[in-house]
Amino acid sequence: MKVMAQMGMVMNLDKCIGCHTCSVTCKQAWTNRAGVEYVWFNNVETRPGQGYPRTYQDQDKWKGGWVRTKRGKLKLRSGSRWHRLTTIFTNPVLPELKDYYEPWTYDYDNLISAPLGEHTPVARPKSLITGKPMKIEWSANWDDDLSGGPELAVDDPVIKKIKNEVGDRVKMEFEQAFMFYLPRICEHCLNPACVAACPSGAMYKRSEDGIVLVDQDACRGWRMCVTGCPYKKVYFNHRTGKAEKCTLCYPRIEVGLPTVCSETCVGRLRYIGLFLYDADRVTEAAATENEQDLYEAQLDLILDPNDPEVAKQAQRDGIPMDWMNAARKSPVYALAKKYKVALPLHPEYRTMPMVWYIPPLSPVVDALRETGNDAEDAGNLFGALNALRIPIEYLAELFTAGDVVPVKHSLGILAAMRSFMRDSNLGKPTDASIPAAVGLTEEEMYSLYRLLAIAKYDDRYVIPEAHSETARDLEELACSLDYDGGAGMYEQGPFGESSGRPAPVAVETFHALAHRQGTDTIVDASDEDAKVNLLNWDGRGVPLGMPTMPPKTAEPDSAGDRAAASTPGRPDDATRSGGAS
């Protein structure tokens, strides 16, 4: 057993209102620049729907993820190494711009420069790619709120897959339709197909926290990673010729802060924390023969941080004690492994995704309320799970490779909690048989309620900081920030930030800035690796190598002396300004 740490996320779909705040803030922080106009590291999809890019879940078409061979081994669905080598210059399986959308802006200049006329001028759409006028035909959330109705939703690959099983239970008439919102980011998988597909080794998974990044220096733009990712969360920057993807906001994670999408989420539906897993068994679990057993195989990989044997092995494998404590308090571990209400997205891709989802219960409650029944009654809720407006088979195809049992278990726990807490909140005697029916105690039910309903910021985000002993290594890693125009980056020339190397964005920088702002001294000059940027120096302390001037002994007596003292370039002028020249 080899214990490793993995940063994970859980999203409660009952709380997502489809406001796209997470998408917009992620866009502003990471991809609001030339070359990635069409890129959304975070997007919110309406289900049922085609998704982004269109029909990305159809792996017969897009060849993403892994498949199990007859010998029980795993191979990329896109083909062997030799096959990928033969198509390295002409990768035939790639989404086109039309599968995403052609990004646009508007000709706003026409609004202010148009001559006086009879008709009001308009700002016509023009392409951000070509700059030419265009007709808007699709976007990242074109089918938002079931826009387009039966014409678009019927092309959902999941709908097509279960059509024969559920028949007419999938209603497309608007008065009978079902929908829910599905926020998506990179899954930061335990067995990432994008990393395996990369010919140049530019894609890598950090051993410290499991975050999957792109080394921009090593990336050669082969785009095999785009094909390999079954979730299509690796994108191609057409300006730089490099691959880019969600970084799980690692500069924030390293200092104990949640991702931008989590921080700004209106519904407070996201949870971030640590998983501990057995790295030696990842391939074995991913190669499980029956697809419907992959969910349980992935759960078996996740280790109990309270187990003394796991704790001892984790210590031997170099996991710090504060990280162990964070793993014990992890909300994602509690939701995914302890209570089993969170489920992975498409485990049949065999990538072992680490972004989990709590399926929505609200459609069940709404359907009951419309019939005039008590929507909070335990008997009614339990009985209605099999008659969902959202067919349980649809949810199972999303989260458990078609196995309805884990989905029913998750929804059953949520239904039990809803009924149990109704009695508690109304001051009625609680019924211990309700949590017992789903395998929980009353205390566990209260604990789950606190976590899902009233959890505070520190309960939802249990993120240990990176350690100083690993900070330097983390800083030197390249990612999709480290190039011209990257988010948060600066010029790389002799007159730019950090002069000649990417501006560090890791934990070391954060703490260094905090130290500088809170003390009267700069970084220890005895550290040979310390770098001082004079262009960004705030005047505190004297950097190594800067000559110091003797203090002025007296003020000038005459007007001529005062004039000379104020002449630029005089030593006493430099002394008065704190040594900055």
C-alpha cells in the first residue's frame, strides 16, 4: 500500500440554480484572453442536454478515456502508442470549433460612429476569431434551461443510451419535462487518460495533491490530450499552440483557499477537501471487469484516515500530520465514502474521476407536491423514488455506469434526512426508524444535515496549506499560466516581473508577500536562492548589493546649498528616499 493525497471536490446538485456565476468568475480569472476565447474551464450544463462540447459523452465518436482489453489490461480508447504515433501530425478525432462555438463580440463602434440617420444603429455580432460579421448559432450554454426543447435534448447521448430502457418516461413536453444543472470542471482523475495520451509528457499529475497540470515548456501542441480526455476538459490555445486546462486554482489551494468557482458559488454547493488513496491499486481498480462495479472499486481505493494502519503508512509515505488531520475532517471524504451520497461522473470511462456529485432530490419533492401529497413524508418520498420525473436510470448513466442501486441509496438518504429533520425542526418527536431505514444513526443524520444544509465556510473547505519544504518545488513547476498572456503573468524580459522567468504563483510567493507587507525587512539576504525584483521593490530594507549612503549630518545653510541638495542624482537625495534610486 502506498498512501497518497488527492484534492477532491463534491457538488450538491440540489443547490445549483444555474446562475453561471462560477463559469463567469473562472472565465475572468483564467481564460479571458486571446487564444482561449471559446474555453470554459468551468461550465454549467442543463440536463438533459448535449453538453459542452456537443455530445462529448459519446465516446464511440470522441474516443476518450480507457477501455479494458480481453486480457484484463487497460488501453486508451484512442488507440495504442503506435496508432497515436501514426496520427500525431493529423489527429483525426478532435472536436471542431463548431462543436464548441465560435466566440463573438459586437461591433460597438458602430453605435457611436454611425452617421445621423432615420434608423437607430445596431451593434452586429462579429467573430473573435476572424473579426468578420457572423451569425450566432451556438454557445457554451445554448441549451440552457432546456432552450430548444425536444429538438436539442433528444441528442443527449445519455438519452439515446437509455431510450429503450425507459421509453416514454423521458418527457420532452415542457409541462412534463425534467431538468437539473450540472456544473463541470476538470476531474483531476486518479488515472487520467490525458496524461497517458500526451506524447511529450507535458501533462502531469502532481504527487503532492493530485492536481493535473500542463507544462507549457514541454507541450508541443499534438492535441492527443484533447482526444484522450473523455470529459473534454483539455483545450487548445490557438494563439500559443499549447494545451490548457483547469488548474483547480492551485495557487489558491496551496495557501488554503478554495477555488474561484467555489468561492463565488451563489448556492454554496461545493465542498473541497482531501482524499487519501492507495496508489498501488489504481490501475487494478480501473481495470475492473464489470463497468457497474467501478464505483465500488473506486470507493475501495479511498482510505480511511482514521485507520491507525493507514495513518502509519501515510507517515512513512511522507504525508504531513496536518494533512492527515485535514483528511480526517474532509467533507468530501464524508460525503463520498462515509455517507455515500456523492457519486463520480461517468466512472465507466475508467479514469477514476475525483469531482463527485450529489444527485438532485428536488424533482421528486416537486412531483409529489404537484399531486397534492405531503412532499416531506418519508413514506411518500421513499415510494416516489421509483417514479421520478427524472428517471433514475438517467442519473445512473451519469454517475454509476447504469447501476441504479447506488443512486437509489443516495436519494434515499437525502429523502430520509428531509423527513427526519422536518419533524425535528417542527419540534415533533423524531422517528429513529427513518435514519435506520437507510443505515444511519440519529447522530449521523444530524451530522449529515449540518454538512449539507448549514455548514460554514471552514466546514465546506478543509484545505491544508502546502509546506515550505515543498514550496520551492511547486513554484518551479510549469502550468498553463506560464506563458505570454497567461492569467496573472507578466512580461518575461529584463524589464518585466521576475525578469527572465515566469512570475512565481505558488505558496512561497504568497507567504513572501505577506511577510514583506507585515514587517520592515525583506527576504533574508543570506539565502542565495532569494530573488529581489528592484522594479517591484517597495522601499523596505536594503536589498543585497545595493550600496548604502552615509546619513546626512546637517541641513544646508544657504539657498545655493539647498538647491544643490535637491539636484537629482545627489547621494543625500537617495538617502532621504530610503535608499531607492
